[in-house]
Amino acid sequence: MVTRNLYEEDHEDFRRTVAAFFDKEVVPHQERWEEQGIIDRSMWTAAAEAGVIGFSLPEQYGGGGISDYRFEMIRGEESAKRGLASSTGGWGVSDGIVPGYLTGFGSEHLQQRYLPGLAAGELIGAIAMTEPGVGSDLQNVATRAVRDGDDWLISGAKTFITNGQNCDFVIVVARTDPDAPGAKGTSLFIVDDGTPGFTKGRKLAKVGLDAQDTSELSFEDVRVPDSQRLGELDKGFIHLMQNLPYERMGIASGGLAGARAAFEWTAQYVFSRKAYGATIGDLQNTQFELADMEAKIDMLEAFVDRCALALNDGTLTAVDASKAKMLGAELQVEVVTRCLQLHGGYGYMLEYPIGRAFRDSRIQTIYGGTTEVMKHIVGKDIRRRYRQDR
């Protein structure tokens, strides 16, 4: 294999910290958390104390002030090796996506109010974009925010919200100009848990990611002051688009880590599993399967690593992030499926990590924008560049 030169010594030091934390604080509890359908809040504070979350938040608010995306990738890789997507997926929202909106568009008042709690693991955040019947089409958001003096009244419904039960506050996408066409006329608001009219609905039963609480949320004339508005009025969709490359890189790098972990579990398994007088790995078909998967993973790794460095430099485009998300998610699903087949009947058992990965990885091609939406974004860019009559 070509040597990967993405990481430096401080990244590997962080890897050891993350690995030790996972082995002590997450692995022993994962089965219980999956049975109860939610993670203990104490895990968040323990992760903050260990420096496993909060490291990317500004130092003045208690974070580590680290903006290097490679640290996020290491955390994802160590989670994938242990099959912990179900227990650590909520971090991608509360510790990754939500702080980006606060630091990027939040007033000093909002940053002071929420960032210290996020950095300490004492607050859990969520973001409410998706609505019933709308899905990935954020241009047709139906949730409304109506001005009432110095306040706003928010009404609507959201679904598939990560951290929906555990969250202490949620960033809500709402339409503030009902007459504006398409993506125009939406704004972002922060709604605290316990605000009258804000209800946490069903904790949704999912195909996988059982420990990650995913919920329906409803808003019925929820009154919030204008000081809880995040970013510019009627520019919510633009703010979402500015932060989506980060979110999609999380899915892309997670897909790479998940595919690599599944491959390594399977390579170890097939060369220890006896059949027909040898190991399964000695069969030509198995070796062909492994060769094809490893080559594709290596190619994906090269592109994702390049995108990670571009994200660090502030040059990662929404189109390239969409490509990475599409390729990473699709390859993870493909590799996990093929690897489960090579495990035979044991692959279908949840006591084997490949079985849990099969269950938990299926969402990758759906959330953060479906593969079809990613293709639409990339296709529009190609059309713009090559159409002769533009």
C-alpha cells in the first residue's frame, strides 16, 4: 500500500487519546445504550473532559481552538474500527455542525450563551432542517416564523432530527418571508428546550444507529426573541449552504473510515475461517473481491484526504464536498455489503461488527443530502461548465 502521509505526530497522539477513551467509556456501554435507544448524557461530559469533543471550539469559550479537520477524521476512524457509529454519531451534529453555525453566524451574545456548554459537554445541540414531505428539498421549508413585535412566533414540524431527545437547544430553519420564491426568505432561530410550544415528539425507531436518538419535533406558536435569530434575516438558506460542505465531509470521511474498517475485519476473518481444506481467503474469488475493494478504498482515501486539506485551507467547494459525500457513502455501503457476504452466516449476527456496520451504514447515502441530490449538484456544475449556449 502507498504510505498515507496525511497525519503528523500530534494527530497520532490524539488518536491514542481517542482510542483509550472509546475503550473505557463507550465500548462497555454501547449494547445498553442501543437497548435503551439513547446515550447517557454523562458520556458527553466525560468526552469533553478527555478532550475528545470540544477541541474544535474557540479557546475563549472553553474549547481547544483546533480548526484542523484531520482531528475530526481520526476520531471517526477510531470510532469505525470499534463499530461505534451508533454511539458517537450525535457528536457530528452537536460538536461539529452546530458550533459552526454559532461561530460563523451567531452574535457574541449567542456564542457566550451556548459555546461554553457545548465545549464542556454540558449542552447538546441539534439542527432541525428536514420536514415531513420535504426531505432533502430545503427550498420548500414549510415551518413559519412570524414577526410579533420584538419576537417571532414559530410554527411547524420537523423530523429525523439527530439528538432530538437529548438536545438542550435546536437550530430551527423557518420561513420568514412567505412571499419569497424558492430558497429565499428563510432564517435560522435557536429554540431552547422547555420553551412553551416546543415539543419533542416520538423517538423514532430506525433500521440502525439504535443508540443515537432521532426524533420528531413540533413547534406551535413558539415565541423566541429576535436575539435568538442566527445570522441574517431571510438568509438562512445561504447560511445552510455555507456550512453544508463541512457536514458532507463528515459523511465522506466517515464513509472512508467505515469502508476501511469493514475491509480489515473481513480480511482478518477470511484468512482464519476454514473451508474446503483451506481458508476462505485462499479461494480466488475471495482474493478478487478483496483486491477490488481495497483498490477502491485506496482511491477514495486519496480524494477524501485532498478534500480534507482543502477544507482546512477554506477552499473546499460545495461541489467537491458533494462528490466526496456521494463517493464515500456509496462505497461504504458497497464494501460493507460485500464484506458481510464474505462472512457468510456469521456476518448476519450482530455479535460480529460487520453485522452492526451493515445495519448502521445504510443511512449514509440518505442523510446530509441523498446520493441523488449530490449527483444533481455535481451535474448542474458540469452543465454550467460545458454547456455551449450558457
